[in-house]
Amino acid sequence: MEKLGKLIQDLRKRKNYTVEEFAKEIDLKHISVNLIENGQRLPSAEKLEKIIEVLKLNNDTVEELYRTLIFEKLKDAVEESVLKKILFDKNVMPAKFISRVKKDVEYERYRLSGKLKEVLAGESKFSKKEIINLAEELNQPAEEYLSLAEIVPDELTEFTRYKGANDFIKTLLNIKNPQKIESLIKDFTDVIETLNS
């Protein structure tokens, strides 16, 4: 919930709304807005639609909002690392990985070339094997590099390869209707809970 709350807070501030003004616009008490922005409560589907309308969000921002909402609603049923991979995976390495490798490369006076140069410029991505090889070349612990790179552990990669899981989450992203998303997620999490009990 914290991730979605922070995103809503950032969007509100960018549009120069105070908490009180924003609460009035979306028909909530300011304390409720505070709870949402502090990650203690998720907005209802109806309020999410109102937030999108009031803040006049562009398509990319609406997409990010839905991705974050889906992440928050599913993270108790599905491993967070798997959800991050499906919902937020971009063709670049995480900033913390790039920052660490830049320091290590500089320390080792490592010559930048080819793919490494592209990765550090945020234009490309390493595979798991390439990350391990780079860690060895730079005399660094591979586990740290893999953790910074947010590589999904081997036992979870099977889930991300399972077409049904990816398709389900991509379907949620295409719906663009908070009520339907909420309903489908509730059904999905109910099934997961039944299977786990």
C-alpha cells in the first residue's frame, strides 16, 4: 500500500493540491487521504477513478497507477519479486545495481566497452549469467550483484514463465476499470487461499 500511497501523494503534489483541497475534490476526509498516502489504506475502486479524473492523469501515469494498484492487491497472494518482474520489469537494470557497478568498475579501473557500457548508461540489461560473470571479473560477491539486480530466484522463475500468470496480470492491466480489477483480484486471491489451505 505504501508504494501506491507514495505515488498518489507525488501526483497530488505535482498538481499543487494541498491534502485538504485534494480530499474535498475526491470527496474524502483529509484524514482518509493521509491514510492512503501513508500506505495504511488503499483507495476504493470508485475513489481511484475520481483521483484519475481530478488529477487529469495521462495514459502512462494511469498505467503506472494501475500497475501499482495490482501489485498492492496481489502481493499477499503472489511473491513480490515475481509480481515486480511481471508488472515493472523494464529493459534496464535497477538504479542501485548500476550505481554499485559504476563504483566497482571505477575502483578496479575496468575498461568500459560493449554491453557493459550500454547497461551502465541505462540502455540495456544483463542476464543472470552475465551478472555472475561480471561479479567474478570485478572480484565482488555474485549474490550481492544478483540481489541489487532484483533477479528472481530460480524457484520462482517457473511462475514467471507460466503463461497463465503473465496473461492474468496483463489482462488486469488492460481492463482499466477499478471495480472489475478489484473483483477479479478478489476471485484470484480467494482461489489461491483455497489452494493453500
